Amino acid sequence: MKKHALIVSLVIVLGLSPGAAAWAAGARQEAADESLFREAKLLVFDKSWRAALDKLDELIERFPSSPLAGQALFYRGECLEGIGGREKEALRAYKNYIRLGDAKAGLVEESEGSIVDLALVLYEKGDAAALKDIEDRLEHGNKVVRYYAAYKLSFVADKRTAAKAAPVLSKIVETEKDPELLDRARIALLRVAPESLKAVETRRRPQAAPQTARTLHIRIRGAGQKEPAFSINIPFALADLALSALDEDDKAALRKKGYDVNRIITEMAKSKESILRIVGDDGGVFEIWID
């Protein structure tokens, strides 16, 4: 700041040309927008969302041609997302940022992930059309964005919509090597298309003989329901993943009745017991068997 002030003073004192005066004015503006941007980022770091938003809005309004105005859009999205209840505005800010020609690759990737998160929040609040933002990213050129969109879509309550994530999730299981990424994709695929997981695991292990492999079956039915609320048939080797996909409330209810699901499967595998059937206090039925 002192350097810029000195330059401006010299221009005035020495009576330099209009071009030099214009350059000095530009230097003064650069100092002002940089200062605003720095202050805003510090506030974002401290999660002082509203104060940061005020600084960013001031920067965009006063210096729309500043090279920092574009990045301000990204951080504006972060602030609106952090404040809560302003998801549509945040979504718009992120979308505006990724359309910029000079958008930074790292911030674009973060923006895409935030768009997916916000779209899911809006859907859960009743905006069914918001899911299009997630579905559109199932074919994104960036595989990180594509994978994340598929993973988040797997949580959607509507099974037909959630199943749209299956091709991407299957591709992850079939081609990726990172253990954490694989497990997340497998669990997500269990939620939306258990049979797809069985098929893709067979392709990953062609030496295995599917007809001799043992299969784990889990069924959960609500009281008075004919159709299961949860149903999985997968190779026994994937039993741990099946357990991960179970609802925590179901696990807790079983533990209250003295049943530990992990131990049950281990003991059934050893004894080759055909089926275990547990009826809950609410009349719901939990069945598990291996064949």
C-alpha cells in the first residue's frame, strides 16, 4: 500500500503525463481490489460467511473488471452455502464461476462438487428438478466429478433415479484400484443395483466359478409388508460390504434383541445353518441366509 501511495504522490508532484496518471490510478485500484479479496478470504477461512460475503459483493460491484472478480464468484458460492438456506443462490454463483474462461481447474472441480451437494440438498427439500444437475454430471469429462455425482445420486430415495448411477459405479468397481474408492463405489452400488455389483465382481475375478460361490441373502420387511424394504443377494465374499449398506437403525434394533450381525454371519458360515429369521417388536422381519 505504501508503494502505491508513493507512486501516486510522485505523479501529482511531478505533473506527469495523463498516461502516467492513468497508470497510477490503475495501481491504486489494484491495491484496493487485492485488499478486499485478501480480507474476504481471511473471513472465509474463519467461516465468517456474512462478513466475507459483504466484502466479495463490494469487490464485484466496485471492480467488475478486476481479475479477482471471477474468483470472488467462487468464494461467494462458499459463503452462501455456509450461511444456509440460500442454496439456489450458491448454486448460481458456482455455475457462473465455472463458465468463466479464466476459471482455475482446481476451483472448477470444487465448484462441480458443491453443485452436486447443493442439488441433493434442494432435492431433499422438495425440488425434484434439482436432480438434473447431478444426473448431467454422470457424463462429465472430469472423472472425479463423474464419480462424485454417481456416489451422491446413490443416496436418492427414488430407486429408479438412484439406479442411473449404476453404470458409473460399476465402471469404478471394474477399473479403479484405490481401495477406499472401490469400497465406496461397491457400497453405493449395493444400494442401487446389487445384481450389478455381483456381475462386475465376476468380471473382475474371471477365474472364480460363479456356480460354486456361496451367496449371502439379506431381507428386511416392515410389519405387514409383502415386499422387502431392503433386499440383497451377493457373493458371500462381499458380506462386509452388505453389512455396511444396512441401515444403522436396523443394526441397533438387532443389537437390542441380543443379535450382532457380524457374529451371526460368521457363525452361519461355519455351521452352514440355512436361515436366521428375527421378528422385531414392531412386527418387522429380518432374514439372513447363506447358500
